[in-house]
Amino acid sequence: QKEVEQDPGPLSVPEGAIVSLNCTYSNSAFQYFMWYRQYSRKGPELLMYTYSSGNKEDGRFTAQVDKSSKYISLFIRDSQPSDSATYLCAMMRSGSEKLVFGKGTKLTVNP
Amino acid sequence: DGGITQSPKYLFRKEGQNVTLSCEQNLNHDAMYWYRQDPGQGLRLIYYSQIVNDFQKGDIAEGYSVSREKKESFPLTVTSAQKNPTAFYLCASSGQFYNEQFFGPGTRLTVL
């Protein structure tokens, strides 16, 4: 079983829709949970991160972590065509220097 | 402007040749990383360095080498021993919080 699983999609939604992106993981030692956005042929950019369980909100983006289910989510409200990108989840154990990435979900928001 | 630069953006190499990818950062970050990304795949860690003159192998170090002689620079050499080097290579750096990694624009390497 891979440490981090992420459905590659592709996911296509109309503008204004609420988008839900998800990852599951198997390593209960993960404490840091990150979401990166990667536009085509560009480097990833860090959107937000959460430490341990709970929710975090930043504008139209909300990150949720459910450690009991080993499941993390990123919600995008009022999605825009500019949100079209690949979204990568990443995780890290406390005391580690290394991130473990999911394969990414490709999202297209249609005008 | 603070950030990470990678050069070149596109690189073509003949089989059997070594090639060096450049990564420079002016963020004053101690830690630097090299990842490889293949189509439909997540990022896989090649090498990382937490301090000058020290580096560690990542998950797929075979066929690659690095050096860290300066804080700002972390070049990656793809050697002829790397069996399948065609990929998108990403360099990243982080400060004291290793989970907050900042990425460069990437170098796309194609072996002809």
C-alpha cells in the first residue's frame, strides 16, 4: 500500500462549483499536511498546510484533516477558471525533513 | 525578488552524456531539495541538503549526484548511469520549517 493515495482525476467542474480534493494515507506518524497547486509546466506552489487534525481556511480554500480516518481534503469554494491546475497533497512526519507527495489531481474549471 | 531559479528551462541530452542542472536560491534557506516528476506521478525525492557541504540521498538517488559548496546553490548532475532520465526536475528550498518548501520553475530534461 502506498503511503499517500490521491485520485488523479481528471476532475472537470463548472465555474462557481465547490470542489473537493482528497488524499488518504497509511502512515499514522504524519503530522504535517500540505496542499500544493501546480500549473502546467510550472513548479508547485504551497497553498496551505495544517498541523495535526482540524480545519484551516484561507479565502476560498479550506483544508481539513481527519487523522482518525487518515483522510485529508481541500475544498475550493466559488471555483474559478484560474483554479485549473494539478493539486498535490504532501505529508511529513514530525522530526523529518522529507515530504511524501500524492500523485496529484488535475482540476479543470470550465467558464 | 526572492526566489529560486533553475536553468536551463529545457535541456536535451544524448544518451551516455552527463548533464548538470542548476538551482540557485536567494531566500537564505538552509535546506535544498531535488525532485523528479514523471507524467501522472507525484514528486519523488532525489537528494536533499540541510547544510552546506552535506547532503543525503532521497528515494531515487541512483544515477544522480549533487554538491552543496554554497548555501545558495545546489546543482544536480544526471549521469549516464541513470537508466531513464527524461523527466521534469524540480528544485526546492525551505527555511527552518521543512514542511514549507518553495519550488523553482523546473527543468525539463529530454534524452534523445
